[in-house]
Amino acid sequence: MKAKISIRIDDDIKVLLEDQAEQKGQTVSTYAREILESHVNQENYREDELISESSPKIPTETFIINVDSSLSFVKSFGFTYLLSWMLAKSLNHQCYFSNDALKGLRGLIESAIDSRSFSRELRMGFTKVLNDLNRVIIEPENHERYFWFPLPNHHGSFNYFLLVNEVLRLKY
């Protein structure tokens, strides 16, 4: 049995939902329900579920709302997921993800590189992460794979301090 809930949202969010639902050929109710279900399901993933081959691909398009604002990607669930993954790699740089999951992350990194919300230096840092990710993807999955971008004093190191400073300076 389906339960009914009511929520209040800003008018601009309602317009965006209507546009996105129309593009997908769905009602706003169906589209919003899918977004909520995907988000709740994503929150319930455990790391071992993400590692398994049978796990679903990382949802990237469901949460990215296309807005004519340079902050649209920065405000998305995809960006939050990317930041969480990158920070987790700073603690453990071994790769446990399947190549399919890594390919889902590739799209998120490319969106970060394309975002005009960041400085050229930070976008170059995301390019290092993308290059490292592509390197890991082409390595055989049957041996231990490691990322280099989280390692300090490596030529492919990512500047986490720059990322934190730029995210904190953004005006939401």
C-alpha cells in the first residue's frame, strides 16, 4: 500500500520538477516519487553493496537538475557523492569498486571539470583525479588497484585544501 505525504517546496523547484517530469514523460508525482526512492535507497547502501558486481550503478542523472546556473552541479546529489568518495579515498586509496561503478564516477568528475563555479586550478585538480580514475579502470580488476590522487607529494596529487576553500566560499 502506498502512503500519501504532502511537502512544501519553493515555486522554482516546482517548475524544475515539472520540466524534468515532462522531459521524462512522467507526472510530477511519479517523478518526485522516483527521486525520493532513489535517494532513500542510495542512503541505505553499505560499502560492501557498492563493491559487489550485482549492485546498481551510481545514480548520476536523477539528482542533477539542469539549471542555467553555474551552481547547479555544486548543489546536486552527484557532487555530494563525488566529494564523499574523494574524501574516503584520502583515508584509504585502495580501489574496491567495479569498473562499472568507476565509470559512473567518471561522469561526476567530468561535470566538476566543466563547472564554472571552480577556479582553473581546482578544475585542473579534478582533471588529475579523472586521469587517475581512467588509469585504474584500465588496470586488471583481479589484482589490488590503488589511486594516486589522494597521496601527498605525488605528481598526481589532488589539493584537498583548495577544494575545501572553494566549496566554502561558494554562495548558495
